[in-house]
Amino acid sequence: MQHNPGPRERILAAARQLFASQGFHQTPVSELAIKANVSVGQIYRLFKDKNAVILAIVSDSSELKTSAFDDVLKAVDGGALSIRDAFVQLATRSLSETEESLSFEILAEAYRNPAVADQIGEICERYRSIVRKMAIITNPALSEESLDGAEEVLLGLLFGLGHRTLSRPRLPIRETAEQTAGMLMAALTGVPRVGNSPSHESAWALPTSCVPA
């Protein structure tokens, strides 16, 4: 059965398109209403103001991404996914980001709008917990200081991969994700990769203590 989007969904979908193509501040509420096929009054009944619209976009997007991160971590904990394949999945998701221009617009707004900045900060705290757990699973011997560093690098890398279009990437998504996972494993375990195939499990000589049970 086909789902017919309600007013809130239509408003947020329209806002994503307009904010990405012409900017948050350059999009009047009247144009947003036309694009979403709702009245201006309907927008203000559902959202306090235009700032609330962008906050809703951030919140909805973060719920989807956090849920995906959680699912990957649960799969690793349950033994259904190796930690290396978990990194491949997360990197692939980041590399497949389809709303790059919208992300830049939201980040720009965060520097101007404390409410948006605070919400992004709260979201990042949830991501930090997940990537820290993944670093611990990869190498339980890491010190607290090393885990702090791993947390920063993993967050920066996973978010940065979603903004690579302008760098004119030479590798396809899958190969980039494989290379990313391999480099992360090497960095977190201190074990250099051997062999030429980053996608082959035997290319990694991991010590027993670094392999999750």
C-alpha cells in the first residue's frame, strides 16, 4: 500500500530541496508552502518558525544515521558482522551521502544559529559513544588517551567521507570503503597490512586480543 506523505513530511521534503538548492535564508516561507503544497498557516501550525524546520531536518536525519550505526554495532556484538566489515558498511553509508549540499547549508547555519549548533553537538555525542565502542572492539588494549584520539579521527573520517564530491574522487565507493576500513584497522591495531588485496581477510594479521569473540 502506497504511503501518502502528510503535511509535515511534505514540508520537510520541500525544505530539503529548497535549502540545498538556494540556501536557508534565501528560501521564504511562502515559497516553501508552495513547494510543499500547504498553506503558510499550516507550516506555522506544525513548526514554530523556519528555524524549527531546519532543526527537524537535522533531528530526522540524525535518527536515521544513529539507527544505522546502532544496527551495525549490534551486528558486531552478535557475531553477525566482523569489525572490519562494520567499518566498510559505515564508510559506504557515508560515501553514499546524497544530500551533500544540504549538509553544507546546515553546517553553515550551525555557525550562525546556536540552537542548530547545540543540536548537532548532542547528535555527535551519540555518534562518539558508538565509534568509541567500535574502537574498543577493534583493540581492547587501547588506552583512554588513544580512545579519545580514535574517537576524533573516526568521527572526522566518517563525516568527511560524505563531502568528497568536490575533491573529484578517483575510486568507486566500494573500493574507497574497503581502503578506509583497512586503514582504520591498521591504525587502531598497530598491525600493518600484508598482501595486496584490501578486501581479503587474510590481508590482515590481527593478534588474537584484537579479534572480537
